Amino acid sequence: MSSSAQRLNGRLTPDVLLPDLGRSLDNLLLHKLRTLLTMLGMIFGVAAVLSMLSIGAGAQQQVMAFIEGLGVRNVIVEARETLERQAYQKVRMQSPGLTFQDMRAIQAAVPGIDVLTPRKRFTPTQMVPKPAGEMPVVYGVEPVYQDIASLRLTTGRFFTDDEAARAAALCVLGEAARVALFGVADPIGQFVKIGEHWFRVIGIAGPQATAREGVGGAPAQDRNNLIYVPTAAAILRLEDGYSMLRDEIDGLYLRFTPSADISSGAAVMRGVLEASHRNASDYSIIVPAELLAEQQRTKRIFDIVMVALASISLLVGGIGIMNIMLASVLERTPEIGLRRALGATRIDVIRQFVLETTLLAVGGGVLGLLLGLALSQVIASFAGWSTVVTGASLLLAFLVSVIVGLVSGIYPAMKASKLDPIQALRYE
């Protein structure tokens, strides 16, 4: 090892770094207000990065949970219905709408289907007990819906195949529907009047993930504010009180076997429906597995864009640090000249200023993380948005702030190290 290298290595020991760190801290504390104002850019920049990442992560988590709740081995067919008579008649001249015949054709033509169920959906105009809030939506489905939708019951049971075949007047309440209709009381064995018919409550479904907006063709729907009844019971008991401008069924839920090619099955299904509906486009096919992959790609792009936008604040903070450090070089020119005259090298001067910018960046980063955490909680409380703060977002925000701070301090440090000791001592 050369003598110069040994000398440099010796100067990087804690015995040398700790006194330099102390001097840097003393210099910053000497002008407390200026130091705080310099750090503000970093503080707000880090807080912006962290809060934006937490909002994005919270929104993505909700969407991901909703898609996963749809089932990665499932495919859903949604009818695109209209209540405008003119539009309805125009579509019906071309397509019969979604029907039980479609369900049977799909079952016969599409390989790899494990189970499937039709869905008949109604939004009642009146209900007893009167719900405290939004009216629950009624889903007429088959018993296999519980398995397809991974519906977990917290109390009671789901209706059986025999009960569904008999169009039994039984129902299972979603968690929000239970609270809206019965509050804290136990609804099992109680009755709910939907339209003109009474349905006995036999089960309560557990909470399910819900998206605020429609995702990939799936309509926005509070999946907790639902009432499940047998398909036949929905059609026989509830059909009469509603508009006839409806498809025979308005949805199909299918679950494929683990070995099936879901994308290929969905393509065959699309071909079957296009043939029977004559390309009317009065339906949509939702493949949750494809949606999940697309959302994961979107999340990565979203995170990159959010970090890039929020990092502009950090860049502004870095420019502020560079500006203050350049002013500090001019202000401390005699001090730099004295240190050089007493034997300090250019490396010593550079290290002194880099340590100061590091302290500014680290201090601003830590305070920014605390502010970002607080902002995330405030947004979650007042805006009603879900926010998720991850370890990766904390580390990313902090590292970006430190890197920007260090880069901003290099130029002033280099400029300070190049000062001529004699000219610096004469500077006034």
C-alpha cells in the first residue's frame, strides 16, 4: 500500500471522523433557523414521497384484494342491461340477452369448467325491517356460489341444493346487510320481507373486499351489502315486482379446474356468446387472473411515477441545501484558510462540508418520515382513503433524500477545498 493511501486510510478512522462530525453539528446549530429552513425542502419532499406511496399502496391493496376475492380460477360474465325501453328493444332485435341457454352452451363447449352458477340480481324498493342506510341488493344464486366466491359464513349456513330446487324462501345476509337490517341483534331465524315476500335468515356471510369503483368490467358493488337467495326463489318470488326490461339472468360465475387454461377457456366462452348474441356486446367477460396480472403491472408503473413526481420536491430541497452551503463557503472562507494553513488537506475540507450536508439530509429525512406518517394517518382518517405504509416506502423515501442531499453538497465542498489558503486568510 502506498504512503498516500495509508495516510488517507488513517484519516478515515473514527478518531478523525467523530471530531469532524462534532464540528459539523456545532456549525449547523450555530444558525438554527437557517438550518431548519434549509431542511424544510427535504422534510416536505420526503413527506410527499411517503404519503403518495402510502395512498397508492392503499388503493392498490384494495383493488388487489377485490380481484383476489373474485377468484383467480374464476371467470365472470356480466350482462350490460339498460332500463331505457328504446335502447332495450334495439339490442333485443340483435341479441336475446344473457340466458340460461347461454349457460348451458358454455357448460357444453368450454373445457375445464369445475362448477358454475347463474345470478339474478335485484335492488328492492322496499324491505322490512327497513334498512338503516343504503338498500341491500339481492343476489339469486345457486348453492355452489359459496365455493366459487369463497364465501365464508360467520354464523349459520348456506342454502342446500334441495332448498334451491324448491325455491325455498331462505336468505343469507352479507355483513353490512345484517348490520343495516338488524343492528347488533342476532338475525338467525328472523325474517326479512323483500317486496311482498318473506325470507327466513339462515346464515351470515363474513366481510369481503370491496372496490370503490368498477374494476375491469366488474361493476362497483358493496359485496358486504348483499342478500343471497336461491336463483329460483329470486325469479319466482321477486320477478313480478320489477321492470321486464331485464335479461333472463344478469350474470354467470364459473370456476375452472386447477389444470385448466383459464385464458383459453375465456376465449372459447367469448366465441360462444358472440355467436348467440350476434356481436351485440351486451355482456362483458371478466377474468380475475388477467386483471390481477394487469393491476400488478400498473402498480409498478404507478409507484415509479409517484416517486418521480414527489422527488421533484426533494430536488428543490437539494437545491436549497446547495445554495446554503455555497453561501456558507463564502461566509467561512477565513476559517477554511486557517484550517488549510494549519495543515488540513483538501480531503479534510471536503469531508467537513459533506458531513454537514449529510446531517442536513439525514435530519430532514427523519423529520420528513415522521411528517409523512402523520399525513398518511390524517388522510386515512379524514378522506376515508385506505393508506398503507410499507418498509420499502420508508426506506426509499429516506434513501432518496440522503442521496439528493449528498449530491447537493459535493459541489460546495469541492469549491471550498480549492480555496487558496493565503487568499482565504485575507478574505473579508
